[in-house]
Amino acid sequence: MKIARLAVLVTLALGAHAVPMAQAQQAAVPTRPAHIEATQTFLMTWGSERWDALRTVSADRVPVKVGENTYTLEPGAQKSEVRLALPFRGLSTVRTDGKITGVKVDDLALKMGDTELRGPGTIDLAEDNGTFRVTGVTATPR
């Protein structure tokens, strides 16, 4: 009987100790900033043509400038004159006068018909009450 009580006490003591540790570990996991999250969601959903999810992070009409040419991405109409080829890599924040205005992408691949161009790009963002939406894409092909 004493062993059973001791076992219950030890189990309770270990359980009570494990809960705060688990909560502390969850709190230590860093979250991505909202503008990086919105950009990553935009790129992933555009690249896989998940139009409903794309609409949640983009403007109704997004101009996509590739070199000297400008194309249109319209998530609401489920139409794009240019496609994003996955994967992309290297996201970093662009600030103007301390305000977040976009995200630089180190390597971006865009397809226009049979032509694929690869190079760095910039995703333009607009913020409204902490929510970011993509308003434009500019790519510089190598």
C-alpha cells in the first residue's frame, strides 16, 4: 500500500514538473514575423496555384514586373500571366524610413509560357493594422 502511494506521489510530482517545462519550450519556439509569414504564404500558394489561400495574402490584382515586361496576377479570377516555379530561397525584410515595405527574395524563378527566368526579386507589401498583403512583385532575371 505504501509503495502504491509513493508511486502515485512520484508520478504526480514528475507530471507537475513536466507541464511547466513543456510550456516553457513552446514559448521558446520563435514565430516568424507577420510580413515574412505573408510573403512565404504568397509564394507557396502562387507556386502551387492555391487561389483561395493566395487571395488571403494578396491584393485583387498584383503586377509582376520581370525585367522590362509587366504581367498580371489576379487571384480572384484564378488567372496569372506568369507562374512562380518552386522553390524560392532567401527571404529578408526591406524597410523604407524604418517601415516594412517588402521582402527581398534571393532566388526566384518565374515562367512566362515556355520561358523560365531566374534571379533575385522583391515582394512589395502593404500593411493594414498589422496584416500584410502583397501588392507587387519585381524580378531581375540574371
